[in-house]
Amino acid sequence: MARRAFVVLGVAAGLGLVPAPAVAHGIGGRADLPVPVEFFVVGAGMVLVVTFVALAALWPKPRWQEAPTGRVIRGGWVGPVRGLLAALGLVGLAVVVAGGLFGDDTRTNAVPVLVWVYFWLVIPFASAVVGDLWRDVNPWRTLAVLANAGNEQRRDVLVRWGVWPATAAFVAFTWLELVSVDSGEPRTLAVAAIVYSIYLFVAVGYAGREVGIGSADAFSVYNSTMGRIAPLGRNEAGEPVWRGWLRGLPGIPVRPGMVVFVIALIGTVTYDGLSRTPWWRDLVGSVAGEQWFGTLALLGTVAGVGAGYWLASWAAVRLSGEDVPISDVARSFVHTLVPIALAYAVAHYFTLVIFEGQLLLTAISDPFGKGWDLFGTADHTVNFWLSTNAIWYIQVAAIVGGHVAAVVLAHDRALAVFPPSRAVKTQYAMLVLMAGLTMLGLVLLASG
């Protein structure tokens, strides 16, 4: 069975080298593509179809439904690394608040790069590789631990609410990034950090530390979800374990609101790509820059992605011939969307990480924008060292690879929850959805 699995993934990986269009955030554009965009879109769709057929032939039984035990990783370095991450989280929060309230609004102010590059992108991307880093970095958890606050669960209302509060907080934060006209202002970000701190401290005081943060903190839910992609995880004792890539996703706890949270991960990035295309701006005209319209468009895009997923879940139930609630199917397969969410985020934003992330070198010398040069790096300029062609292919690999992983996860789950004779058939709609998301992602990247 392992040999068959390697064959399937090997075929998918080979096909994933087929060129596809991808350009994000003003770097390149459709005119830069070596061949017409339609070639890339069709090629990416073919990758998913061939992967689906290979899985049907070579993967006849579920393999990833049981939680992996994992090999415990031991070493004296674990404690110090966690302590260092916690210290960095506290310093980062302090710099965001102080730099925003008391610093000057100049290009060297550290607040925007800390929030929009390192906090918003680098940590989740790293979590998808090495496991949930945010649990150790999280300054609000560290402050709660240092204050000995919220040790006991006090109320179960947030347990019943699941991650709905975190979902609302996540959408609000993406609104600040994508819609608000003040998203780059250090003072705005400092105020947002203070408001969010109060919000989380109230949640911890009301429901206890673990329940409060686990239900209310959008970034704990986000990073723990991305961390399940990584081959590294944690056991019940909190020890790091090696479990293998993607193996943590089938066991993701689907609490109330989790389906909408994962859909929001995809929908918000989709809106970002959509809003940057010339044809979108031509379509909506002068209201494109209005906050009220941006808010409606952001929520509408998330709703549109959710409707597509709900329709695919409904079709899976109909094709299965089983009397199963659609909501149960939606919850059961939501983990398959997580690699797509990561793929969209990486494809759209990794250029910000590798280019604008270099601004941290400037910021550490003049963190408050006061004209300092503490370490001699205040005049550092961004080195655009990666070629446009290389960017295209990295984005292609992210989009296609994420959707291939989603198809594999969906196939394995279908074999576990539907009758074997109809399991593959139930995935026709999911394949259409994932192929559609792949093509949409590529078109938006090529048009942005």
C-alpha cells in the first residue's frame, strides 16, 4: 500500500511541473507569461484529474484516518527554544504597541513589517513546515501564564461556541488588512493590538486560559490548523513528535464554526486576488475603493466559496445514496480544504515575505522611525533577488501542490465514510470544486 501511495504522489508531483500562471501583488502580470494563460489553467486542471484517476486505481482503502502516534523528539534544546520564542512574542507585541503609539510614521517604523509580514505570514507559513509555532510565540498566552491567570476552566459557554469567536476575529483582521484605508498606519495597528489584547484577556478571564484562547484567538486557531500540515506535531504531553506530512489533518477537531473558519481562510485570500485584478476594478468602477463596498465584497467572496463547498457536500451525499446530513459531510471533509488555504496564501503572499521581509533589517536599527541607526542597517534596501520566472513556478507549485494534497485527503476520507463501492463516485463534485478553485487561483494570480 505504501508503494501505491508513493506512485500516486509521484505522478502528481511530476505533473505538477506543468507550467501554470502565477504572479502576485504587482510583480509581473499576464503579459509576462511565456505561453497563454489558458494553457496553464488547463494543465493544472489535468493534474487534478490524473491524480484523481490514479487514486481511484491505486488507493483502494483508507490509510490516514487513524491518528498517527508519532516518534517523540527529545533533546535539551526544546525548552530553551520555546523560551526564546515566547520572549520574541512579548518583544514583538511591545514593539507594535510602543512603535505605533510613540513612533513616527516613516518607512523605517517596525510596526507594519512585524504585523503584516512576520506575524501574519511568516509564522503561519513556518507552522505549516515545523508545527504550530504560535502556541509558543503567542504573547497573550505567555502573559496569561506569567500572571497565573485563567488556569481553570470557569465557564463552558465558549466550549459550546467553538471557534465562532475566532472566526469573527479572523475576518475582522483580514478586513483591517484588505479593506481598511488605514491598514498600513502604525498607530492603527497599535490600537488594534491593544483592543485585541483586551478582547483576549476578557475571554481568558471569563472561560479560562485554554478555552478562552482556543475559542477566541483567531491566530491560535489559524496556526494550529496550518500546523497540522507539518510533519511535526505534539502529543498529549506537549512533547514534539514526528508524524509525517499531512497526517495531522484528518484528526483536526471540528468544533462549531470550524467549517466557516477554513472557508474564510480561502475566501479572504480569493477576495484579495480578485480585488487586485483590472477587470474587477473596471467592473465595479468608482466604488472599488469604498470601505462599505469592500466589506460587502469580502463577505460575499467568503460566502461564495462557502456556497461552492456546501454544494459539493450536497452532491457527495446524493451520489453516495446514503441518508447523511449535508452538514456532517461538510464537517467531515473540511480538513481537505486546509492545504488549499495554505496554497492560496503562499502563492499570493510569499513575495511579500522574501522581499518586504527584508525591511526588518531596516526596522531593527530604527524600530520607532525616529531616524536612529542602532545597528548600521537603517539604509538597507530591498534586494529583489528572485526572478519573475522563478516566482511564477513557485506560485504554480504552491497552487497545484495544495490542491493535489486536498484531492488525496478527500479520497482517503471518502473511503472511510462512504460505502467502498460508491466512495470514488461521491468525490466527483469535490474534484470539480477543487479544480475550479485551482483554475480560479491561477487566473487571479495571472491577472493581478
